[in-house]
Amino acid sequence: MKKNTLEDYKKAIKVQYELEKYGNYSTFLFNPSRAKLRNLCFELFKDNSKKDDLMSFASFCGFEFSPTSFNKLKDLTDKFRPIETFLKGETDLVDMEAVNITAILVGFEPRPYLKFSKAENHLRSENQIESDGLVNNEIKNQEKNVIEVLKAASSVELNGNRFFYKQISIAVLITFVICGVGFFLLPKEKCMQWQNDHYEMVTCEENKVGVLNLYSKIPLDENMLNFRKIQVCDSTTFFKHNKPIVWYCKKGNELEFYNNPGYHPENDKPLKPITQYMINKYVMGKN
């Protein structure tokens, strides 16, 4: 059996990425940035007890993972830049530890490379990728039908049988009409976009003429449609059953408040749960 090479490993990771960027972590992977990849890394390792993965993390970051290590990981944000450009197809990835971390981020198995090199070839063909839903099979079948009909029309011998040729022409026209109607009736992919203080559901390819929006469209996460930026005052309820129900992010010398945990829609910083100290300092005006 032919041994898998490092290039095979990277190709397999890229194929897995094309699938995973529409999956559970699409918010991080659909349009990856080094900050989003760093945040995803932290989220994945919070519940990761695999020895090989933890060793890959330590080799890549220079320290062992712990639930309190986000600030240390934050200082390494630029280390995720080569991974970002690799996933975007802009550069190659040559650092082995970065390749292994990328495999973890996109959920590729087997990993790390040492295991992959001893395993059977896991590369998927284009046909397998299409079968996973990356290509709309219905449209593809309709296109094949059009091609077949056109081939039939081109092979007709015009020996005076104009009626038969007319039937072929009508069949071609009907097929094109079906394809066109099918395209417009197919459900459009849904995205969401930040609008002032909340996310709104939009069509991914939709562009509103005359409206400038600085926020990117990201894959729809219905759980985030209830995510809101809120205004608070000294009468706001910040805790329920001694647990915070308000989250904040510092922007300049002020705080912005949100009704759910998550990441700041502008800078991708993780929101922090409110504390009495922050309430006293920024809401009550106490020092």
C-alpha cells in the first residue's frame, strides 16, 4: 500500500474544510480570519481530551491547553494567519504543527500526520464531494438532460422530415424552460448580517442597492437571531439566580452590553459575563 504523503494530508484537509465550512462551525470557517480560527481553536479544545490533539496544541502554541489560557492564546493570534491563508487557497502551509492544528479545526481524521501517513488513502474524488451536497444534483441532472437533447438534435439527418426536427427543437426549448424555472424556484441559501443592534436573516447573494453595510454576511445561525446589543441602566436586571444574564465587551473607554454570550460582531472578541465590579464602575458611576 502506498504511504500517504504530507501533500496528501493537506489536500485531504482542504477537502474536509470545503465540507465543514457549511457545518456546525460555519460561523468561524465560512470566511475565516486569524481571530475566528483562534476562537474556534479555544472552543474545540475546551471539550477535547484526545492525547494527540493536546500534544499538537502544545507543540503549536508552546504551552499546554487549559480553560483559563485564552489570554495566552490571544497573544498568538498571528500564528493562525498562515492557516487562514491556507484555507483561503492563497498560500501553502509548510509548518507541520500548523497543519495538524488545521486538521483539528476542520475535524479531519485520521490525525496527526503520523497516523494519516500509515492509514489508507482518504482523499475524496470530486464525485464524492458532489454527493455530499456541494453541488445541486437536481440542476446537474437537468443540465445533463439539456446536453443529451442537444446531442440528439445535432445528430438528426435533415432528410426532409421537418416534423421530426421540429419535435426535437420543442423538446430542447421545454428543457431550457424547466431548468430556468427550477433555478428560480429552488430555495436560496440563507445568511445573516449584523444590523445596528441585531442580526437579520438575508439571502447570501442579496445586495441592497444604495445601502452601505460594513458587516459581512455570514452563514445563518438561527440561535443568533435572538442575539441583541442592549442598553442598560441602574435598574437593569443583570443577574438571575446569582448568574449573569448580561454580557459585555469593552470598546474604547465604554462598555457595550449584549443579552447573550457570543462574540462581538465587529472585532470577534469573546463577550464576558457581567460582574458587579463592572456594573459599579461603568453603570453606577462608582470608582
